[in-house]
Amino acid sequence: MKDIKFDVQNLLSDSSMVLFTLSELGCFIRLKCHYWSSGELPSDNLSLSKLAGCSLGQFQDVWPKVSQHFEKTDKGTLICKELDKARKKAKETSKRMQKVANARWKKEAA
């Protein structure tokens, strides 16, 4: 899936995100985008800083707040449950819409 859905209301109202600095917000959004594309993130700070597009020092400054939105797995990678839920919902919607389209095309072809 290439399109990511941002819950703008949540972004503007969730107290943990409203209080983000510009650097924290940029890091958060970039990591969410990488997570959406790959389904997981590395857990080491150097790799995360590269994905976030900042130096290791800058990353270590913002990570304490940003990290609250990710969880470490048993495999040693990071996940974002919020995006996992959104991905699941998007897949379900896509499947449902595909069934509707297939039924419509079959009906029109008959």
C-alpha cells in the first residue's frame, strides 16, 4: 500500500503530538512513512536517525518523545500499532471495494 492515512484530528489533538517540537514532528512523520512502506523499523538509533533524516545527536534529542508511538517486538524491531490498525482497515476496505467492482463488471458483461 502506497497511500498512508494520517488522522489529522488525532495529530492536532493528541497531547503527546501537540507538544512535539518541529524536529520531533518531522522525525515522527518520516518514521511513520518508512514504517508504512516496510511494516517494521529497525530499533537501533543509528538506523532510525538515517531514516528520520537527521544526525544521531539530533535523533537522540527527539527520540524520547517520538518513541512513545512505537513498540519494540520480540524480533528486536519496532512497530506502530496505530498504523497496523490503519493498514488492516485499508486492506479490508480495498478487498470490499474490489468485490463490489468485480460484481459490477460481471453484471455489465452479462
